[in-house]
Amino acid sequence: MAFNTELITTAQVVTECIPDASFDVARIAKYILPAQRQYLEDAIGETFYETLLTEKAASSFSAENQLLYDNFIVPMLSWFVLFDALPYIRNNITPQGIMINTTEFAQQSTKEDYATIRNATEARAERWKNDMRKYIVDIQEDDSTAFSDFTRCKDKHQNKTGPILYGTPNNYHTHDHDHFDCNEFR
């Protein structure tokens, strides 16, 4: 396995989800490996993840894996990289403390704006992940040999105890992601 092989580039992240072409890619570069290890490996299983790393390191994806990579993995990982990097794009840790990044001509977003974009970024990444797994299962229904290394599993990090309640006792809100359950596709 090529443990330190990055499956996507900073340029792909910018192209996929950052509309400003002049964005400083150094602000997201260090989030690629952690994001792919946490989100992609969980989504597809260790064996298939290692297969993708090996194929990427050799620059020779199989035809089915290249299709999956182009149409699902790149967008999914791009959004997860942005999700993980957002707190550090907005804030900068300096000797003077945590500072909010701003420029002379920009208007800083509010906490609510930031929360909205972070939630939307995570939701988009999760949609790509679920679509990718549904695609794999659909293909496997027609061809049982396709994506043979894919592991049908639940996320390791899934909330196993039920929805999380927050708010006041009279106004509870639930926070429970739409987690993929492979059993529903068998």
C-alpha cells in the first residue's frame, strides 16, 4: 500500500469547490491525507482503499476505478478537505492568539454565516459519499465481480445511540446524519 499517496490534489479541491481561482492552496494542502484516511477509508473499507492507493501510486487505475475516481471520489474528497480546512481558513493561529483572517477589501462573515457554510460543506460531502456507495452497490447488482474489494459496511464514526438532542428542553432539535446502511441495498 502507498500509505502517503494523496488521491487528490489541491488544484482539484479548488476546481471542485472554491470559486476563487486565486485561493492560497497552501491553506488546504495538509488536509488531503487526513480527510481521505478518515472519510474515504471509512466509506469503502480498508481493502478497497488500499487498492485505490496502490493504483494511484502506479498511475494506473482500472477502468471501473477510474470512473469512480473521476465521478465520485474527487468531488467527495474535495468537499471533505474543505470541511476539515474551513476552521483554519477562517482563523489563523499566531503568537498574538487566534486571529480572524481578513483583507482590506473583504467583509468578514458572521458566526452564523460560517456555521451555515460549514454545515452545507459537510452535507455536500456526505451526499457525494452516499451517492458513491449507492453507485457501487448498483453496479455490483448487475456485475457481481465489479468493485470486488469494496466492503459493505457502516461508518466507524456513526452515531450508534440515536439522534443527538440540542437546544432548550421545550425546543429540542435533532442532529442525525443520513448514514449509509449497506444492508438496505442487499
